[in-house]
Amino acid sequence: MTKQCQVTGRRPVVGRTYVTRGIAKKNKGIGLKITGKTKRRFLPNLVRKRVWFAEENRFISLRLSTAAMRTIEKIGVKKVVRQLRERGETV
């Protein structure tokens, strides 16, 4: 299973970490220089959540980001499930 939110579609993003060395110019140095770059991944904050779906009188299990949990609070489970089914996902 991919690390992707079922509602918002958030997924890992690739970025870099930088290692710097030197003394800052404001401290009378010659400036900070980047001495190393390493690739890294920014992972979404995913949670496995059981949500009560009253229309079908059952729980549905979703893999959600915390932003998606706020979306469900705002627009409701019914609309979110309808959007998921329109996209062809099984719920």
C-alpha cells in the first residue's frame, strides 16, 4: 500500500537537507558555505482511521492525513465517501 492519503491524495515529497559550515557575515566571518547535500523524503502525516458511516450503518476504514480528518469534520463523511466512489475507489 502506498503512503498516500485516500481523501486529499497527499504523498511523500522529495527534498534535501543541507550541511553548512563557516562563520556568518554578521559575526564578521566570510559567510556560511554549503558543504553537503543529502536527499530526503518528507512523509505525510497518515493515520489509519475507522469512521462511522451512518448511511450504511457500518464503520469504514480509511488511511487519512490529518488535513483529511479536518475535511471530513467540515464537509461530512457522506460527501467524502461519494467523492471516493466517483473516483472508483472501494470503501
